[in-house]
Amino acid sequence: MKVKCHQKDLALALNLVNRAVSTNTTLPVLNNILIKAQGKKIYFSATNLEVAITYFIEADILNEGAITVPAKLITNYISLIKEDEINLKLDERGTTLDIKTAFSHTKIKGIDSSEFPVIPEIQKGEQFTIKSSLFLQAINQTSFSASMNLARPILTGILFQFEKDKVVMVATDSYRLSEKKVPILTNVSKDSNYIIPVKTIIELGKILGGFENDDVECQLSKNQIAFSVQNLRILSRLIEGVFPDYKKIIPDDGKTNVTLNTQDFIMAVKKVSLFAEETNNNIKINVTNDGKLILSTSETQIGEGVTEIEAIVKGENNQVAVNAQYLLDILAHINDENIQLIIDNKLSPITIHPAQKAKDYTHVIMPLKF
């Protein structure tokens, strides 16, 4: 292998694929990035055997070839190079990468490319296209509700439920639930469900921040999904199993419907939550039909908190206790000026919507005892 490329392109490629590098000590090659020169492109790949990321750049390819090199070392080294043009050359044995610029020359020992796992191609399956900006928003608005507890693997994933011209993304840890409906640019051929690991989706969200003006192409098979945008491709396994029937959890209606300013509610929750640490973030919501919402905590060793805010209340007086941090997590991802809070009784889940687009974005929080 002998190639010429630009430092900026090389650094970007290495930083992107680094997100899939493994820390596995039993398979050292997984700590490496595969660099493969072919045709007029250099391909960079990394995998932890659950997620694989591949990115390519245009380059001047004098000789084709491939090697795997330590991800952290080469990424850090390339980031320190100030010159624009970089020459990469593989030694005759194929295990050492020579990196040369106008003012520096170094060699990095690697592992033969034949030892790197083969990254599979997606078998024929469902395909769809989605706007990156909408996808990124949906990821941010759902992923925080997924579980990180491997005791229930199915809940460590996000449900992708395809319905003709949209995908419904759902995440839950059994204490809270987030549902986001997102339009897709290409209709799916049939309604179908897939569960994608939340860790994959979170990494995808971090990457999509640099591609907000692009469309994301997605390919699905029975056990894998691939996301492609510009020169980037992310391949992930799917989680097997049946996602809980979450629609049964979302209340159809409630005895009390409250509309209030989002920022006022956030500030009120933050105030009373300062006194809720000793009660596992348990705060009480008291709604009166004369237009008041009162947040309070039980008395603790450091005191107690009570905050009142104005609201538009329809229905009965009501009260419920919830986890303050769960409320703040949700409110941080609602961009509308006002929100709707639906309460049935103190034993039923509460529902939170943005006031303007209530059907597109739904949160549910399970109640606490008080």
C-alpha cells in the first residue's frame, strides 16, 4: 500500500470510526482500525463485534493494500500533524505503516489485515430514508428513557415501529417511556418492528450531529441494520425478542388536563428537587381547578420545598407523586413553549406532551407512593 491523502480528511475518518473500537484485550485486532486502500479511496473500519463503522475518503492511490493499526495511537498521532499532505506506505511484510510528511517520519506496527473480522453486507430487506435532522431530534428525545440494565436486554433497545410513511421510536426502562413519531422520505413496503441497541443509537446520534443537512439511508435485515450517510456506514446487530406492548401503558385520557409554560415548570421542578434528595427525588404534584399547580416535597433533615405556578386546568383537582429527575430529563427535550400534563389519579401513569404537537411526541412517567 502506498497512498497520498490530506491530514484533515484522514483525521476526520479516524475520529469517526474510533467510536466502534473495542477495548477487548483477548482479541487485540479489535483495538485496531483497518485501513484499506482500494481503487481511488481509502476505507477505514472498526468494530467491537456488535457495531461496525466504515468511512472512506478520496485519495491518490499509488499501490493498493491493507493493514490494521492501533486506533488510539494513530488517531492521536495524526491529530498532531500540521502539514496538509500525508504519505502512507506499507512495508513488505504488511505489518508496519510508514507515515511521512514534509517535516516528520514515523512507523507504526500493526496486525495483518487478514485477522480483522469481516464486516458483513446487509442481506436483502426493508429500506427507508429519513432526514438526518429529524432522526437526530428523535434520538435525543427517546434514548434517555431506555434501560442500561442488562437483566432485561429487550429494554436496552429502542423499538423502531414502521407504519407506511413514518417510524415510531419507543424507549422505556419500565419506569418511564418516550414515544416519538418521525416521517420517513420513502414508504416502507409493510408494517414491521425492529429493536436496535440504545448504545448504537446514542453513538449514531453523536455522529449525525456532523451530518444534519443530509438524508440517512437505512437497510434492515432479520438481525442487522445499516445506516449510511455520505461516506459513512454504521452496521449494528438487532436485539431479538418481543418489545412490551407499550400502548397499554399510555393512558387514553385523564381526569385532569393541565397546560403550563415549559420553562416555568422546569424552574419549579429544579427548586423543589433540591429538597428531594433524601426521598429518592420524590416530589408531589398538586393541581387545583382554580388554575394552580403546586410542587412540593416531604419535610426532610434539610427542610422542604413548595413552589406554585400558574396553569390552565381542565377537569378535577388532582395529585400525584413522581421522580423529579425523570421530569427534568423529559422537559429538557421538549422544545415547545408550553406542555400538557395529563393526570388520572395518584396510582396511574402521568402523560406529558408538547402543547403544539401532542400527537408526535409522548412521555409517560410511572407514579410514586406518597
